[in-house]
Amino acid sequence: MKKQLSIEVYGTDVICASCVNAPSSIDTYEWLEAAISRKYKDQPFSITYIDIEKPIELDHQKDYAQRIMDDEFFYPLVLVEGEVVGEGYVQLKPVYRELEKHGFSEGK
């Protein structure tokens, strides 16, 4: 069985001021979960939504949340196995490329 990949989506309820007309962070999270499940059927992944304005337990998540608040990244910020693959207006192709680097292949 393949290793379950970790996908993290960081964001908040407020839409990023620099990302006019972009979907909200939670909408991006839900959209990514559906798109990845559809394209890569039966391939294990976990997707986690981290609200940067709520208490965060894991140190690496606290670090990314702080970096977003310090304007180092736009949100929503998407990581696959710790690699930044999208921020602000997230696109599917870079996310898919990173998943395929880790062995994902399109379901037939």
C-alpha cells in the first residue's frame, strides 16, 4: 500500500485582500479535496485545513501560520508533504505535479 500523503491548506474566514475574486480558504480546501479524490481514485492522502486565526498545536503549522501573518505567504497556502505548491489563487496543475512526484497516478 502506498504511503498516505499529507496535504495542508492554511487560511482563514476572511478572503485574502490581495486575492480579489479568489475563493475562500475553506472553499479552496473543499475544492482540492474533491478534485484530488476524483483524479486520483483510491490513492491515500489526508488533507487538513488549518485556520491561522485559531489555536494551532503542531509547531510546523504554527510556523506557517505565523509566516502568513507576517506577509511572507498569501493565503490560502497549500502544502504537499511540506512543500509549498500554491498560495493565494491556488491552481490545480502545481498541486497535481507535486502529488505525481510522490507516486500518484491518474485513475482510469
